[in-house]
Amino acid sequence: MLITKVSNALSSPFIARSFGVVRTHLNVKSIICMMMVLASVMNFAHANPRFMATHGTSYQSSEPDLAVTQYELALVQVLSEICPPMLTANQRIAFTRAYNQQLRSFIPTSASPNDTLRRMHSQRNYRNALNSVRAWTASYPKAQNRKLCLQFAEAEF
């Protein structure tokens, strides 16, 4: 859901990212898509019976209100943490509107999506997902994260 909505709003040219001697060009759509694929694979791997047998638990959320994976929710939360300081006052207003709309679509049956998100912090699996997404976003330069924040703020959900 996030991929589709954000991808439609993204139209930036290529973003360069250096990896040692090799230089790879990725656009913001590709970065978000790779993150969502990674989230899906990790979520699937942790929900399989072998993982549950060895670890005694599933990686699924105990929140019945979620319409997405914990990684997708964590991505939106991390954007809400890193974006406001990078944006102007008008951009922050647009970002807050987009964030609230996206959060509402991710947790559609909750009377208060923000309260549901706060409850998620008590779950170890969600905290792990959140820390993974934080590390992922921290691995990119501030300029790329700012561009992602601007595009998220301009997205129509």
C-alpha cells in the first residue's frame, strides 16, 4: 500500500549512492521498493513454522488493527522522526497531514492510530523492526532522506 501510494508521488531523477569502488544509481522508488521487499521477506521468514518452533513465537503483530507489516508501519514512524527538522514550516504541515492519512490507512479500525502506535512500542518485535528501519534510513545521506521526506509530504493518500 505505501509502495503504491508513495511510488506514484515520486518522480525524482536518480540518486547516487557510493558503495566502495562500485557506484550504484537508485531512484527513490527503488529504495522504497527494496525496503518493502526486505520487510516482507523478513516478516515471512519470521512467520514460518520452523522459526516459530525454534523461537517459540511468531513475528506477527499482536495488534489486530494493522493493515500492513510492522516494517511498513515502522518506516512511516521513522519518517515522522527524521523529517520534521529537515522541512520548512509549510512542508511540515503537509508532512503531518500525509503522515496522519498514511497512519489512518495503516491502522484503519483503530479509534486512535497514534495510541495504537504507542502500544506497539511495548512489543519487542516491533521495536526490532523500528530499529532496523532507523539503521536503514541512517545509512543514507541527509540530502537523500530530505528528498524522501519532501516527496512523502507531497504524496496524496
